[in-house]
Amino acid sequence: MAFPLRFLSSLLLCLLALLLHRATVTSGCFSMEREALLDFKAGVRDTRNRLSSWTGHHCCTWKGVACDTTTGHVVMLDLRNTNTYGWELRGERMNSSLLALSHLEHLDLSFNDFSRIRIPEFIGSFEKLRYLNLSSTYFLGGIPARLGNLSSLYVLDLSVALYVNDHGDGYPVDNLDWLSHLTSLKNLDLSGLNLTDVPDWFSSVNMLPSLQVLSMSSVGLNTIPASVVHVNFTSSLTVLDLSFNNFNSTLPKWLGNISSLTHLVLHYSGFYGVIPDAIGDLGRLKELRMLGNQLTGNLSGWLEQMTNLIILDLRYNLFNGSMPSSVDACE
């Protein structure tokens, strides 16, 4: 069967384009992406030569860089500092040329020192980003609201992402409204940030229906809603950490509605009064830490319902009576 010349020409062009694409991938990585990474390298002080492998054309083999094996595009930039003090990258600038990494899905800059610059606004333009970790990076200033554009994000870790001075005071965050747009978010860690100026923090967090892990330890929270009409993540949240805050409140009954909880950490959070019986409905709970509050009442009743508990710490409260025999094995 003879094929028309036009068809053969089109087929030849497609094959040529495919071969050229594969040649581009196998020869290293896309030049724009390589130049963007080199520009990033030029903007940091790398005193321990952690980026010494960033030479040549094969950027997909550079340490901390990963590319999609099919397309050749950079999809991961993992520069987390896993060493001791002195090994961190120190930021002097972060040029928006990094936006050339338009297929980026994973960005981890944690435990480096970017205390001379702000969190770049352009990070909110990585539309395909699923994982963002800026923990312990000590950026100056606040959190750009443009992070709310990262609608594909699964994990967001901003714990201690902002500069903290010698007095333990960090730059205050004035609102969390941008969080409500991250509807795919499963893991959120804001621990160590200064959220004292965010009185309606729960409304923003409650807009995340897929949330599984929420860590807001030591953020200066002093309000918590006593009643909530609807909690969006009652069937998804497994870990809740609100420790080291100052709520000066009784335990809200709606906590007992989060039936999916397996770990609840509320130590030193300023809670007082009798623990509501609704807490006993948390039948999946494996870890319960509420030490260092002013909680009162008997331990029988709600505690006897938690048959899956492995870790229990209720020290330094004002409870009456002894521990129920059914939970004697808890540590």
C-alpha cells in the first residue's frame, strides 16, 4: 500500500522532532532550566560547596535536582540542609528566573538561611507545585498572599520560616486568608510563626476539606472558637497539634467531632475546666498529650472509651481520682 508523499513527510517530521526532543533530554536538561538553576546558585553563598556538582550540561544529575524521565523537565529541587550548623546555603538574592522551572512539583529549601531576603512572591506562580517546604529558612518579612495560588499543593511547611530575633519574636503574620484557596492541601505546618495578629485563624484553616495533618505549635494563638457549625475536615484530619499556645479557654466540644483523629497534642495550651464527654468519641486516638494545662474532673468516662490509646500524657493538670484500670498500659 503506497502512502501519500505528504503523509510520509509529516511522519518524518514527527520522528525528527521526537529524536531531537530525546537528544535534548539525554544531553542534560533544557537550557532555560539549567540557566535558571545556575542563576539561583549565583545568588547564594555556598561556603561548603554543597552545589559543587552544578557544572556542565547534565543538570538532571546535579545534586538536589530531579527531572521527569519522560519529558526531561526539572520537577524537583530538594536543597534541604541535613547537616549541622555551617552547612546551610545563605541567601543573598533569589531571581525570578527560577520561574523557568515551570514544571516544578517539589521545592524544599528547609534548614537553610535566607535571612537577608523575603519569601519570593514568584513562588506563588509554580502552578504544578505539590510540595513546598520553607521550614527554618528565616526569611525576612511576612508570608506573600500569592502562595494562595498554589491550588495543587499537598504539603506546605512554613514552620519557623520567618526570622526570629534573640527575644524569640518573629515577624507577625497579619492574615491567613490565602490558605482558603489551597483546597488540595493535606499537610500544613505553621509552627513557630507569630500568628498573634490572626484572631480568625480557624476560619481559614476550616476551608481545607482534605487536611490530614495540622501543626500550629508555638504560634501565639489566644483564641479558639467555642462552637463551630461545621468542621470541614472531620473525616480527614488525623494529626492536630496546637501545643504551646495560650487559649485561656475550656476545651471546645467540636474537637470530639473529628472522628478521624489519631494524634491530638494540646500540651501547655492554656486549657482549663472539665474535659467534655465528646472527647471520648475519638475512638481512633492513639496519642493524647494534654500535659501542663489546668484541666479538672474525673478521668473515668471519656477516657475509658479510648481503647486504641498507646501514648497518654495528662501530667500537671488538676484531675481528681485515679487512672481507670482500662488505660493502665498507656505510657
